[in-house]
Amino acid sequence: MKVAILHSAHNISIEDAPYPRVEKDGVVIKVKACGICGSDLHIYRHGGTEGTVLGHEFSGDIVEIGANVTGVTIGNRVTAMSGVGCGKCYWCRQDQPIRCRNLKLLGYQIPGAFAQYVSIPGFKIGQYAALLPDNMTYQEAALAEPLSVALYAVMKANPRPEDTAVVIGVGMIGLCIVKLLKTFGVNRIIVSEPKIKRLNLARESGAEVMLDTTTVNVVAKLAEMTRGKGADVVFECAGLSTTYHQALEIVSRGGKVELVALYEQPITWDPSTIVMNDINLIGCGLRWDLPGAINLLQRKEINIQSLITHEYPLEKVKEAFDTQLMSDDAIKVMLIP
Ligand SMILES: [Zn+2]
Ligand SMILES: [Zn+2]
């Protein structure tokens, strides 16, 4: 089968690989669509481990089923995430391997879905895996993973409808957060972002105020808009030192700052700010409510198909990664094997 192999930074190519082996507790899926995630880009930029097969935002058809898997049949359309733990620690014993300290994750240590077929160990419908409704496209279903990341972020921040919410950085996850905040009844949504295309999509997604960071001083503008109080909740989705500090500056005393992005570089900062301003600093990661995300999409409570800006065949994997990395217009680039 064809598979995209990452060799070093910016060096990814299509190669032949053996058809993957099905695990007893897993399935093999014929991949129909797989999106490029921010974390894929991060590894593409820096190189990662030679031979890595990236890709974890995908959907496809089940073609093989392990002996211990129940509830699915060959041909079922599904989406899934997979994490395999050590099997012995507290979290593994609680059936939450995703919190295991020796976690192996799909698209990182476990070969991912930028391939014609992918083996998914630990496949369980309802837990990091979901069946697709008949009328849902594979592309839309592949967006369930990023949507579920945003869903967890919003649920963990638990905003009130009367809150002023700021989303710093509106790429895929930031835009999903804007859309979800609307469904949570939050009306005062402010976004800050340097790219025009993204600001326009944020408006279409329900944001009330769009701050173009190339021309606006976000800290001063937020102080003015909230009469010095600051935002009740800030979602930091940009992952830069400047935006991290900005988040701490624009949040209200007693407010919440949630870190959603991964940071390219370590940051030097003074934790006293958190203490003095009584800030709730929240991290969120490694949670995938894929059935919940599929449900939201199916009920049409949220429409994210318009966030797919580019599609490429698997053979053009390098072009796809470079587009996601460099094009100002790229929100979600999708590969179709
Ligand atoms: Zn992702
Ligand atoms: Zn474990």
C-alpha cells in the first residue's frame, strides 16, 4: 500500500509499505480522508523521528476486524483516534490509556492515517471511535477530531452566556471554539488574528468583534472594550510567547486563561501574575469525544465543512503540507488517499 513517510524536516514522500496487521483489540481501516493538523505541521517543520507516519484526523471504511472487537462489521464507515498505554498504571487500569505516561499515540508512535490503510489498536465504538451517519461525508467526519479538541476546550473552560470570551488565533481549532461558544450561548466573542481570511471566517462563525493584530493593539483595545475589567475567559490558540503574555494581560482578575495551542518554544514568564490576579490557568489536551463531535455535526448544530479549504490526493502529500504551512488562506488541508 501507499503511505506518506516523514524522513526529516520538510522531507515527506510517498512510499510502498506492507499492508498493516490487525490487532486483536483493533481494526484496519481503508482511509478515505485525512486532515493535516497543527501538530502534524509542527513535526513536519522540525523533523521528528525518521520514518514517522503522521495523520490522526481521519475517517474511512473498516476492512478487517480483530477477534476481540464487537459492535462493528466490515464496511462500516467510522472515525477513530487511538492511544495505547502500558496496560499497568493507574490510568490504564481505569480504561483511560490516553492519560498513561507511556502513551503511544496514533500518528506519532503508532503509524498514522496518511496512508491507504491504517491499523487502529484499542478500537472501541463510543470511546475515541464513532460510526458515521449515512449522510455524512468522509471529509466532514475527519473534522470530528479537531472539533472534539475544541469541544473539550470549551467544556473545560465552562463559559457563562454573559461572559466576554476572547479567542486568540483563529485557525481550525480557534474557529471551532468560536462556533461552539455560540452554541453554548456566549454572544460576546472577540477574536484576534493577523490573517484576513481567518478574521472573515471568524465573523461568519459568529464572532462579534474581529481584531486585526497587524493594525490593532489588542491589550489596549480589550481594556477599552471592557472598561478596564478584562475578558472573563481567554482561549490561547496561537502558541506564541507574545500571545501567551497577551492572554494573561487581557484576562479579568479572577478570569480564566485556557491554553489550547502547543508552544513551539519554551516561554519565560513570571508566575506571580497568576497569583496576584487570581487567574485560573487551564491546560487542555489528550481528550477526544469523537462520538460527541459526530453528534454535533449530525444534528447540524455546527457547520464546519466550509473550513476545508484545500483537498489533495495522497500522492501530493508534500504540496499539501507546504500549502497548510505557507498559504494564508489554508484552514484545513485534506488528503484523499
Ligand atoms: Zn489534531
Ligand atoms: Zn499506563
